[in-house]
Amino acid sequence: MSRGGPQLRVLHLDHTQARGGAEYALLRVLKKASWAATLGLPAAESGSFNVYGALSGLPNVTVETIGPRQRFGASSSRSILGIARFAAAALGQAVSIRRSRAFARADLIHTNTSRAAVYAAIASVGSGTPLVVHLRDLVDKPSLGSVGYALFTRIALARAAGVIANSQSTLASATPFLSNKTKHVIIPSAAGIESTGRSSPSKDVLTRVGMVARLDPWKGQDLLIRAFAGVFRGGEVQLLLAGDAAFGHEGFLVELEGLARELGIEDQVQFLGHIDDVPEFIDSLDVCVQASTRPEPLGQNILQYLSAGKAIIATSVGGPSEWIRHEKSGLLFEMGDEESLMTNLRRVSHVSIRRTLEDGARRAPGLLSDAEVADLHQAFFKEVARP
């Protein structure tokens, strides 16, 4: 707790300002924060969109630039030179954090990403300031990269006083690396949910299938395009993909456009890029899909789909399977299996099945508003910061 008053002072750290699920989740929490929040960010990436610009003018949130611009994909490098560069960048960013006024004032450090956690763990050595690590990715090499995995498990998790996980699956992946003294809690990511149970029932005829996810090879847009072509090619059904490319995957859009042409469905697929009004887009869909090709830690889109009462198709592993009851509030398919996804796309062609799933989605328990998620963060911050 703050020595100068009753309000807790938290330094939140991220390694990027680019459009990503972790960044939007933290943005939503900070918009509802009742503690004294400082967001520490490295210098903006060249030409990037500043997600956190929306925090400007909030009375209890300060944004400070700490350290130089960070490179995308640095923690995934396997070359000796790449590893050396990442190690040097991590040490340099840690020094910048430790020397910052925001660090000196903070009662607690909260890291929003695994890279930020590595920086903060090094920076906090000998400071006595508790570190809360937010787990938004599964703790494994495919998610974090070989170098990132080694540093995160051996340095960040080893020094964490507290851990916030976005799902049971995520927490389980980190548990082997946590001390018995490390406090932990599961809090779903803030997903922009202000109301639940809103209803825009399917039309009798299926016309719009869609996905909300950034364009990234592991998010499965290519898998969905192939499965969609196998079921709906030549028909009236449209596939709408909302989300832009980030973190070095700008070329993936070109690949997806080429795939749609190759499969003869270029007139049925729309690439919408980033959209500001996600609820409005989801409300316009008849079927919502999550098709990631490695286990999702949570899948904010799943929470958004459920809150809209939509017919959902999702993978049967990771965070989505914790929220969706198969054939009750959604259909689960075998991750990465095109035939399994096609089978479920055929099933949701029937309006009776869609309406059963919509009713189940509207009844899904546990969905939280952004304000409720922020309150849970504050309670955990106070628990960890308590002497």
C-alpha cells in the first residue's frame, strides 16, 4: 500500500504499443482502474498504431516512455546473434525501468506480457517491490519462443510474488515454475463486455460466418478459409475476417488473399482489417469461429461471442474449452483438423442447431464486464502488496 496515502500505486509494464489482445485487455482494465496507475512503455515501433493512446486524459492513469523501441520476435530467435541481441536489449530495458521515476514511486509492478515480465524481474532485483506477472500466453516454447521460454521460466516466474492467469489452462502451464509462496488468481481478460445476453438471433438462412482475431498464422485464418471453401464454395454464404496483421506478420494477409483466389472463393471472403466496433460486427454474424492451430490461453473472442449470444465453433483445447460446453453453448472441433471444422460448419447450416447454440451462449455463466475485471485486479494487487 502506498506510503503517502491510501491509493495503491501500480506500475504496469508492456513491451509494445501495437494492436494485440494483451494490449487491448490492459487498456480496458486501465480505463476502469480505481488505483493510481502508471503505464510504462518503450518508445513506439516505427509506424505502429498506439493502442494506449485512448488513455490520454484519464485522471488516475499516467503513461511514461521507458527505454528504447523493442524488436518484434526477438525472443523467438535461434541464432547466436539474435539471442545476444535479445539479452542485451533485455538488460538495457531492465536498467531503464529501474532508473525510471515510475519504478521508484511504485508499490507494485504488474507486467502485461512475458517479455515485459523478464525486463521487470531483472529490474526489480534487490528493490523489495513485489512483481505481479500476467499470464496471457501458455508457458511453452511454441508460445514464447525458445529464448523467451527459458528467460520467462527461470527469471520472471521465479521472482514473481503474484501471478494473474487468464484461464485454468494458462495457470496449469506455469505451475511447475512457481514457488509455493507465489500467490495466484485466475481472472479472464477484459474483453470489452459491458452487457451480456444481448440477442441478435440467426436468420433462417445462414449468410455470414466470421472471426475476430489478428492476422497471424497460428490464429488459423488459413484453416478456416480452406474449411469454408470445402463447405460453402459457390454459394451465397460470406466469410468475414476482422483483424489486422501485427508483430511482423504483415505478409500473412497476402498469403490469405492468394489462398482464397486459389480455392475459388475470393468473392466470398472479406478481409476487413482492424475494426473499432467489435460488438456491432459480431452482432452481424450468424456463426462465429475460433480456429487457432495451437492451444489458445483464453481467446478473448470467445468471451465476446458468448456475450453476444452467438452460435460458436471453437477448438476443443485450451481456454475456449473451459468456456464452451460442446453442443450446448458451442461446437468444439479437433484443433488443426480441417475435416472436423468442416463437419461443424455443415452442422451450423441448420437454423435449429444455431438457435440451440445461441440460447446456450446467452446462458453461459461467468462473463464479466471490464469494470468487474478491473475490480478483481485491484483486489489481487492489494493482496500481493500487503506487507
